[in-house]
Amino acid sequence: MKFKKYLYILLSLLYLDLVFNLFAYDTYLRSSLFNIVFFDMANAAIIWIITSLFKDKINKILSYVIYVVLWFWYGLHYVFYKVFITPFSIALFRQTDQTLKFAKNIVISILQNMHVLILFLVPVIILIVFRKKIKYERVKIKILLLYLLVLIATIGIYIGNIFIQKKGVGSIYNLYYETNNISLNIERLGVMAATYLDVKRSLFGFEEKIVSVKEEAPEDDEIFEYDYNVTDIDFSKGNNSTINNYLKNESGSKQNKYTGMFKDKNLVFIVAESFSEIAVTEKYTPTLYKLVHEGFDFENFYTSNNLSTIGGEFQALTGLYADNEILSSWRGGWAYYPYGLAKVFKNEGYNTFAYHDNSAYYQDRNVYLKSQGFDNFMGCYNGLENRINCEQWPQSDVEMMNATVSDYINSDKPFMTYYMTVSGHFYYEFSENMMALKNRNAVSDLDYPEAVKGYIATQIELDRAIETLMKKLEEANKLDDTVFVLLADHFPYNLSIDNINLLSSYERDYLIEANSNNLIIYNTKMKTVKVDKVGMSIDVLPTVLNLFGIKYDSRIIMGKDILSTNEGIAIFKDKSWVTNKGTYYASTGRFVAKSDEIPDGYVDKINSIVGNRVAISRMIVDNNYYKSILG
């Protein structure tokens, strides 16, 4: 019976991980299964010992408490993943206000995924049904010692497994000792092992391994030899030796024939809520269609979904890769960003403005935009509510742009205006979304599910907002001197992949290709420039700085100018990646080549670059590194 108790605990743990992985990821690698089995064997021994130390009643209560906690913990991870399409971590406990703001969405997700939550509850149900067959008496010391030996043996097996398996990116050794990849930890190690690593690193810290790999800008085919976008930085002043050594050995990215192309022009920089190329059509969103195809036409751009809107905004504004660990410092506004949009354009003599048509205070946007140099940011409930209807949900991008353009259109100096939109926010059913309802008639002829039509209707609102803004700028003779930059915070992840593919010209997966998107960089006086090179959100800031001829150091921004000669890399939440040579899936280690000419060691090299850029991004923020070298 004592062994049966241990076996039940072990089977329960394995069952929970099996259910989680099958419903969250729809996959299971053989190596992942071994990792999870060995870790759960040790966990089962720990739970058996804890529930065998005391009197019957206490042991029984402890058993029920542990199984209920396990149900809650697995359910929390699963629902969070379904709502935000990002893994849960301990660091997110510091963002409880963000979670509470999504309370309605969480309740809806719970109801939609009740069948999975019930499956997680099965071990508790079985425990209740067979409660009379399970003994909870305090065990003798020799039995306790036996299970202590089981615990030690299984820990030994698990540690041995770490070192026996082939080392490399995505290996269990790599996940334990070299990288902090929360998404892959859960998928490859299981929820409990990932929790162990998360707690340990939250308490004691963890510095990722930086692999020595030279990122040199390849030579281009231009006749003119361009300089590098670098400045005179004394890296010995930096407060972290790992970052110092990494950055001082980088060459940075080269200037190019587009350097300074937009110098002294006005800039409207837009991060658009849930914008996606799947909604861009000549019929329904003609203004967006025009801007996408008549400016710089980026054909391989990705808006990697990391931490929902706040992560997308962070990546767009800083040129650094976002992860759970940096949210609190970003929201706190205490980290220094030398290339904050308002800062750099103020230094160029611009007037700067920033607007958001939802709450100015949500996720501390009023705080972190100050770190970008915006000291006159306006949103709902700090002034914009006097100009637009802030009580509807979501609010109108048309109203926001109509109500704010007069602030800067007659500026005596060039202006730089930043907009974070909200009209494209989920849910997309007409009963849930005022912008979808507002533009319902415009999509009535479409033969799609309601959520798909509703989504397109919200993007029509964004399209009309930009159309309105362009008309007003044209009337004021400012349009030709204004550059539009627009990218998404993330793809519309509330739409199922099946619904996304209804609008897509090719079959997309949810991890990588759902993130394929448009980037708009447009001016009325430019000729169309097709850009085939891969790019992502963190590349936008350095691209803009170069186009406006702003002096900056490309070594200290992890994103790279898309128009430079550097190889383009798009990075995703589990460190999967895309380049022009192929796509790498981190969970399986599979590389799908797009070319017959793949250099030896190419995948390992890009894996190292990806790992370095993600790790250095985190370390720059955690250490407030920019302040030490440029503050």
C-alpha cells in the first residue's frame, strides 16, 4: 500500500504534465518525456515523505492541500498561457494589477477551457473517490529512510540525465546552466521543474552564458564605403563586465544609402494594437494598404509576441528584446534609455508628443514613457477624456487622432508624435467591441465567423484614423514633410490560428508565422523600396534613427537597422528564429532551410547570436547599464 501511494503520486504528476503539454503545445518529445519522468519521480518521493511524517489526520489534510495546490498551479499556468500566449513566471506576480485588468478575459478563458481544468482536477477527484483505500498513517523510520534513498537516487538519476544528454541549445543542460528560457523550460522540463528553476533564479539571480561569436557587418555591393553607426563609448565605465566584454567586441551596423533620408522631417510613430498584415487589403483598409506597399515594403517582417502589449511597446521603443524579467524595471521607469524617442528627437530640436486612447495609467504607461523623454504624454484620465469618449471599449483611434492633431500640426519646429492605439483590442464579437460594432456594416458582406469580421472592423477604425490624420496634415501642407512609421505590438492572438488562416494567403503556425506582419515606413515623396531582408520589432528603432540621420551607437541596441548589411534575425518567445536562410524551431531543434547554401555551423552561430541578444537585453535593463556608460 505504501508503494501504491508513491505510485499514485507519481502517476498524478506525470498525468498533469501530460495534459498540460498536449493541450498547450500539442506535442511531446521523447527527451522531454524522460526529463519530466525523472523529475516527477523525485517530486513524488518528496510528496510521499511530507504526507507520511505526521498523524493520520494531518497527513490526509496535507495530501488534499498538495493536490489542490497542484491543480491550481497547473490551471494557472494553462489559463495564463491561453489568455496572454506567453508563459507564466514568478516575476509576473509583481504585475498583478495587469492581470486584474484582464479579469474578464481570464474568466472567459476559464469558461472556454473548463474541460482542461476539469482534467487537471482528476487526481483530486480520484483521491476523494478512493479516500478509504489510501492509508495516511505515520510511517516507521526505516520506511521513511527507504523513501529518502528513493529521493536521493532519483535526484541522482535526474542530475545524471542532465549531463548525459547531448549538450547544446535547447538541451536540458543548456536550460539548467546556460540560458533562461521560461517558455522552453515548461515545454521541455515540465511545469514543476520549470517552477523550480523560476523560483531559484528569482531568489538568487541567474546570469546567462554569453557565447563568443563575432557579429560583423557583411560587406555590401555598394561602390561607396559606408561608416559604421558607432560613437565614442568607454565600455570600461560599464557596471557589468559581461556586457562590457560583449559590446566592445561588436562591430555594429553600417550606414547605408538611406542614412539621413528623412533628416529634419516630421515623424508620426504608431504602435498599433493587434495590427496584422492579414487585415490589410485594398478594399477594407485602403490607407494601410497604400502605406504598406508604397513606402518601404518590408516583405519578411515579424512582430514577435512577448508579454502582450507592454512587451511589444517595449521592443518598439527600446530596440531590446522583452521578457518577463524586465517588466517591473520598465514599468517603474527608473532605467535610463539614451535613445528614447522623445530624447533623441528633442536633441534634434523637435517638439515631441505622445498619446494613448486608453487609460494613461494602465501598466504605468505614464511612468515608462517618461523614461523615453515624453513629459507631455496624454491618455484617458489625464486629459484626453476631455476630448474623446473614454467610457466606451475599446476607444476610438479616429477620435484620438482627430482630437490631438491640432496640438502639433502648427508646430514652429519639426514634430515627433507617438501614438499607442487601442481600437484593435480583443474581443472581436460585435457585442463586446464598440469599434467592431461601429464598423459592422463595412464588413457585412464578408463570409467569415463573427470574430474574424469583428477583427477586420477594428482595423478599419485604425485605417480611418490614419486617413483622417493624413488629410489634416495635407490641408496644413505638412504631409509631404511627415514620415509615418507603424508596427504592431503583437499579432491578434485572441483569434484562433484557424481564424487567422482564413485571412492568410498561406498556412501559418501559431509560434512563428502568426507573427509575420507589416512594418510601415512611408513618406509621400519617396519611391517604393522593396525590402526582402528579415526584420522584427526590435529592429525598428535603429532603422528609424539611421533614416533620420541621428547619431547613435548600433552596438548597444540589440535590434539592427533593417536597411543595413547585418543579417536579419527575427527572434520568438522560446528562442526559435527566422533568417533569410531558414527557420529554426527551438522546441524540437529542427532547422528548415530556405536555401541550398547553408554555411557549416550556421545554425549554431545564429543560436548563439539569438541567445546573446536576448540575454544582453535583459542584463542591460536589470543593471541599468546605459546609465553607467552614457548617463
